[in-house]
Amino acid sequence: MTTFLAALLLILFLSVGFAGAAVADRAIPAFLAGQTAPSWRLSLADAVRLLQTQRIRTEAPDALLWWLAPALYLALAIVGLAVIPFGQDLVAIPSEVGIVVWGSCEALTIVAVFMFGWSANAPLALIGAYRYVAIGLPAMLLSMFVLIGAALPAESLGFIEIVEAQRTVWNVVRQPAGLILFLMLGLAISLRGPFDYASPEDLAGGVTADVSGPGLLAWKIARLTMLVSVSAVTATAFLGGYLGPILPGFVWLLLKTAVVLLVLIWAGSVFARMPPARMMSVIWTMLLPLSFLMLLVVGVELLLWG
Amino acid sequence: MTLATVLIVAAALIGIGLYGALSQQSFVMLMMGLELMLNGGLLAVIGLWANTMGGAPEGQLLAIIIMAVMAVDMAIGFALVTAVYRKRQADVTESLTTMKH
Amino acid sequence: MGLTDLLFFALSAVAIVSGWRVFATDSMVRASFLLLLSFVAVGLIIVMLAAPYIGVATVFMMAVEMMVMALFMVMFMMNPAGLNPMMMVHQHRFSIAAGVLAFAGLTAAILFTSFPENSVDPSTPVVHDLGIELLGPSMLIFETAGVTLLATMIGSVILSSRSGRFGMADQGSKPPGLEPDGEPAGRQPEQGGGHHHH
Amino acid sequence: MAVSALKRWAGKAPASVFVAIGEGMRERVERLFADPRIERAATPRHAAIFLIAGPMRLEDREDLRRLHDQMPHPRATLLWAAEVGEALGDAEKLNFTLQPADTSRADEAALDRLTRIWAELSDGERPSEPDLLHDEPPNPWQGIGPHGQGGKGMMGGTPYGRPMAMTADDLRDGLALDPYTARFGPFLPMFPPGLLLEMTLQGDVIQSAKVLRPPLPQAARDDASAALLRLARLLDLLGLPVLGHRARLAAAGDRPSSTLETLGRAIRWSGSTLAIRPGLGAVEGQGDLRTRFDDLLAVTGGSSAETRPELPESAHLSSLLPGLEWSEAMLVLNSFDDETLSALAVVKEDEDKDGHDHEGSGYMHHEHHGHGGHQGDGGHDHHAGHGGGA
């Protein structure tokens, strides 16, 4: 029964989150560019436009993978969200290894993006795909260390226990740098701003350079859904998830997710993207050691006062 | 889902993997065969653990070791492929009839 | 046949069929993704076998591994997109025979062995137990695996880097002679071994 | 009913325009896109309207036709003060005969026309334009092989007109993998308009570059507005379209110093300078990319652009680009002012004696197996139907 309720809540969460993300994705950049906020209709109008546009086939594409990649991306976003608890016993897919499930979703997302770029059989798309793998894999690696740091105080890999362990103090206090690292992963996995190596301007859209109409629409939908998922995971792992006074847990999670989502969209618009080689050395030589350090700090803290 | 069926699936994976490892000329494809065999091995280990060991944690430990072996196999394998390729521009097994240089 | 059985047979079919297709597809990238599919199916079977951590970790690890595999495929193989038919095999009949024989032998062994019946109690906290085991009684084994992985990392960097022991790998990397300016020590490679098709 | 409702919705979206910029039109077009009613598409695949602005060279016309055919239906073309002969069929024309002082009215007319075309197109009032080129396979059918490549087995023939790749050295660490040679340009959105390069890539590192067609000359203006537009291009490439848009707005309208100051602060906070590796794209007398970026940034602080000494004779794109990875190369390409870039991108005849012949017959060949064309993916699209789609 609770699983059924959780599944309903999941659908509700997804729809509300997605609608909010679609509006914020246009409104925040417009606001930052000093323009008047565009109407919410604009996102919908754009979707309808893409829906009515012809779907172009490139020469000798890997048609099957080209269709599958957006679907896989979307499915991963949904599965990743499904292991997030909406309340003490409200999980659509109860899993005692929730973190690892989320980690698999991250890893498979990289596969999905590569598939999408590869299957178009076009040079710029392939360069985008390659590049994304090079940046995405180490980014994912460090996000796992950060998540282990969040799991340490809970002594469990399940998201429910992680949330419950934050009743005394939220994980963001324990490892503030961890939150920032995880937000970077969020940018990488939802393909935006400084970590969007798959579809940047200098590749004329990269993995999406040869996609038109409905295919592009599907990709954009999946990308926004992943943004909602990764925001929810961040809120759960670092900001106490469903914990909060008075309001029901579901609402709290939704609010915290919204905050993270806005921060992600904001950060995606105001920070510059490094050329990939430079980013690579930053990740491997600075950020990865930083994530080790955070893990160490949390461990020592728990040994002394845990 | 009895133990026997799980093990037969594992055996099938090992059989296919063996075929791949023996028949493929390309190093990378050959490694895929090895990975598939390890995959079957992993399944067999977990099958046996789940059905005959009553949940003793050592069985899972063996599975973790298998996964570590997979990682080592891949990393060293690719490093060797790269080294050989640098040296000889070769990516098929037939080009390596001598181990020196 | 319950739902579990149905799911198990479906996943097994996926694992085996995609495992076979790995060696039957023309496109190298598809081959690595098919292998990934096979691993994901096995991972899910493992989750069904009451070992959630191992199962999900398999999926996680294999997603990364197969991604790297796909990159290497594109790098080193000609015709990675499978535009031409692709069949690079040797000792084909022998390999098929060996594969079938291995399967038949193992199956016979499975069918004629009586295994003890001692299933996992569903209420056992398997993941918790595994964690305690890893960082408790079997810590040494676990640490050994860690050190092995570290050695692997160092080894693969050394092996794949350009600078060989006696100079750049692609410029010969010949050992110095036994006397000054003499022939390089060691056996000389025969010609060939070259790369004909690239 | 439902269909017409959908159509009405689509008309509310901003018009997605892919633009091929001709002689002297770059800055005007870029200022045009500060308007929210239109959106600049990164590739023709995302666009509904093909805007051809300004006079074009004769040899670019074939590329324009191919770009046109790459767009998905429904599509339309607008020739804005463009002279392309009959290359684009009977596409809609908009000419301005206004005085230079009246450019804003001409721009307004272009905007109006673009929005009207999009409204008609989304309504279905305006029929989508048919292909201009024949739908031909890139490699003629040769009777053997699943793709008619004229050969059997793994190495046989040339599937889809692409011969098997051969290995070549890599500048980075000598791992000799398959290089990829293709023509990039002349209307790639991140390229200076008109520039056509033949580049060899290993992964995304450029191994060699050769200028086939120089960039189209632009109005040589050296004022704050031009500098801001140049800054906007770099910001776009650095993944900061929001700040790029602000810079374009500032370039289009009047510029109160407070707006420029906040923009400058936002750019400094974005870490753009840090993102650029020091020493990247250094040219004698012109500094490296970082100093050029800082110079442009100084314009937002009110100082005028510094004049740089003459370029050394030897400086050329063919020696500047190799060794850079793609995104660094794009930043370098966009960091020069128009005059410097033209000096850097002179077509060198000496390398290729049979150059012109090559241009004629070899071109198509390259087009096909390199799918290099204009969009980076060009060339193959008019064969789309051959593949089975559309």
C-alpha cells in the first residue's frame, strides 16, 4: 500500500518538478540577461514546435541507439528519483543500497549520452560524446566519494537511513565542500553550463547537432527530468530530505529540491566552462583529492564525536 | 529460479565467453570474451552463495574479489593493448608472434 | 511458475542472447553495449538472488567499464560503426566446439551434483553483514584487493605511456648495446607484425 | 481542431533562425539576435528559417543550397540583402536601400519579416520549401556489398563513400590512431563567416589546418560596439550565453556605464579568465588569448581597445591551430578582430599546386567521406531519403 502511495507521489513529484524546471530553465537565464521574464507558455510553444518538425535522419546512423538513448536517459532519471524517500516509509523502490543504485544511474547516464552522440554518425556529435565521457567519468567518481561521506554518519547505503541520520545535523554542515562537488556532478549529469561538454556552443550543439524535431524534444525532456532527479538526490543526501517541521515530508522535499534546482540553473548560467583538457586536470588533481579529504574529515569527526 | 537453473545460465555465459576468448582476433573483442566468462563466474558464485551457504558473508566477499579481478583484467589489458599498439601498430593477436620488442 | 521465475527466465534470456550477440554484431560500439546489457541482466538476477549490493555494484562497475571498452573499440578497431561486415576470427570451429563443450560439461556437472540446501533467510541483513565482514574478519583480503588495484593503476599508466624504458615507445625504444655503440642487446624482432588494415 | 490548436501554440515560440552571414553583415546580424522574438539556432537541424544575410561569394552558393536542404520541414528562406543569383530558387527577398544611418529601420523590417514568415509557416499557410538538390547516394551503387560499396568483406570497397581510415601520427603523444580529415565551414556558427578550413583531427585535437577560403570581409570598425560583440562571441563559447546576450544587448543599444560595469563584474566573477590556459593562442605582438580577452573586458570598463602592433609575416592559422583541441581552437579563432583574422587566414597557394582542379572534383569527394561541409555534418543530408527517412 505504501509502495503504491509512494509511486503516486513519485509521479506527482516528477510532474511538478518537471513543470517547475521547464519554467525556471527559461526564466532564470532571461532574468540574468536582464530581460523580462518570458511567459510560461514559451516552453510549451517550443515543445509543440519541435513536435511538429520533421525528424531528420543522418546518413547511416545507428538508428536503434539513436532512438534508445533519450529513452534510457529519461528512464535513468526516473529510477534515480524512485529510490528517494518522500517520507519515513514512502519509497517507490525501497532499496538498502540506494546510493549505489543512484551511482549506477549516473554511470549509465554517461553511457546514454555517448550513445546519443555516437549513433548520429556525425563528427561534431561524436566529439561531444567523447568529451563528455572524458569529463563525466571522473566527475561521477568524485560524486561517489562525496556520497560515501554522506553515508558514513548513517552507517548505511540506504537513503532512508541517510535522511534519518540527519535529524541531528544536516550533511551539508559536515561536508560543505561535498555539497559543492555534488552540485558540479549535478551540472555534469544534467548537461548544463560549465559542465556541459556534450552539447556546447563550440561544437554547434555537440550531441544534439544533428537531431531535429521530436528527437530533440525527447532529449530536452530527459535532460530536465535528470535535473529534477539530481536536485532531489542532493536535497536528500545533504539537506535532510523530507525532514522538516509542520509541513508533510513530501512538501519539504519538494521545497528543498526546488532550491537546489534553482541554484543549479543559476550556476549553469553564470560560470564559465573550461576547455576540456584544463577541466580534466582540475578534476583529477584538485577536486578528487578534495573529495578524499572531505571523506577523511567526516570519518575523523565520527570517530571523535560519533 | 532454482540453483540448477541459475548455474546453467552461468554455464551458458561461460561457454559463450570461452568461445569469444578463443575465436576473436582483436584484443579488445578477446577481452570481451574474458569479461563474459567472469560474468558467468560471478553469477555462479552468487547463486551458490544464496542457495547453499545460508547467507554467510564470505560468499559475497568472493564476488567482490571477482569484481576486482575484472577491473584489474580490464585495466592491464587495455594498457597492454596500448603498449603493443604504440610499438607495432598492432591490434590483432596474429601480429604478436614474438614477445620481444 | 511465479512472477519471480518469469522475471528470472526473461533476464537470463537477455543475458545469454546479448552475450552471444556481442560476437555476432558488426558494430563494435554495439558489441560493448550488448555486453553491458548482458551484465545489467546478470546484475538484476543477482539482486533477485538476495545480494542487492553485489548486483547493483556490478551494474555500476560494468557501466563504467563498458564505456571505456566502447572508447577503446572506436580507437583501435577499423570500421567501428559496422558499415562493412565484421568477422575477425581464428580457429573458429575449435572455439565453437570448446564453448559448447564447456557448457555441456558444466551443465552435466551441475545436474549430477547434489548441492546442499541452505538458502539465505530473507530477513538476513546481507548488506550489513558484508560490510562487517569486509572491514572486520576479512579486512586483510579486502585491503589486498585495494593494494592490487593501486598496483594495477600504476602498472597501466607505465605500460600505456609513451616513454618506454629505453626511449620513446614508438621510436623503437631499443636497449643500449652491450659495448658502446654496439648492436642493441636482446633478440631482434622479425619484420612484420605490422598493421595491415588500418 | 486539436491540430490547429497545436499549430497556434507553435506560432507562439520564438522563430528559430539559422543564419549564413555574408560580407559586411556580421555585426548587424548579431545585434539583430538581441531581440527575443527570434532565436539563433546552432545548427540548421534546429532551425525553421534560413536567413541569408549579405552578399555571398560564388563558391559559397553550393554550400548554401546544401545547408538549406539540411533543415527539417517546415522550413523557409529569407534573403536579406543577399546576392546569390538563383542558387536558392525563388526564396523570399528583402532588400534595403536605406542610408547607413537608417540601419535600425532596416533591422526592424528584417525582424518583422522573420516573425511573419514564422507565423505563416507554423500556421501552415506557407508551404514548406522543397529540396534544392537531388537526393543522391554519396557513393554510386557498385553492385556488390550491402551498401553498394563495390567490395566484399571487411576491407572491401568504400561504404557510404568513405574509405577505411588509415592511421597517422598524433601530435600529443605519438599514439598513431585514425585521423579524421574534413572541411569545416564556411557557415559553421562558431566560425568567422566565410572561413573554410580543411582540418585533420585526432580525437578533438587539430593536427593540421589549411585555409581553403578566407573569411568574408566585414565592416572594419574598431569601436566599443565591435569589441562588445567580439566579447559576446567568446562568452558564448565559454558556455556563458547569458552574459553573451547581455554584451550583445549593450552593443545594440546605448550603453550607460553602470550596465557595462555590472557586466564586467559578472564576467570577472564567472571565472572566464581562469578558464583560459595562459599562453594559449599566443601570437607575436598580439599577446595570448588571455590578454586579448582582458583587453576586450577592459572595454566594458570604459577604456578603448588598445592598438596592437602589426602581425609578423609568419603568423598564419595553419601554424596557430595545430596542437590545440577543438574548443581552444574555436576560442582562438574568435579572439582576433576582423582585420587581424583576415591577415591570419590568407589562402596559401603554394602548398597545393593543382588547387583549383582539386577544388572542383575533389571537393565533392571530400564532402562525402568527410561529411565535413558547412555544418560539420554537412554534405550528407541531401541523401537523407536514400537512408530511408523522410
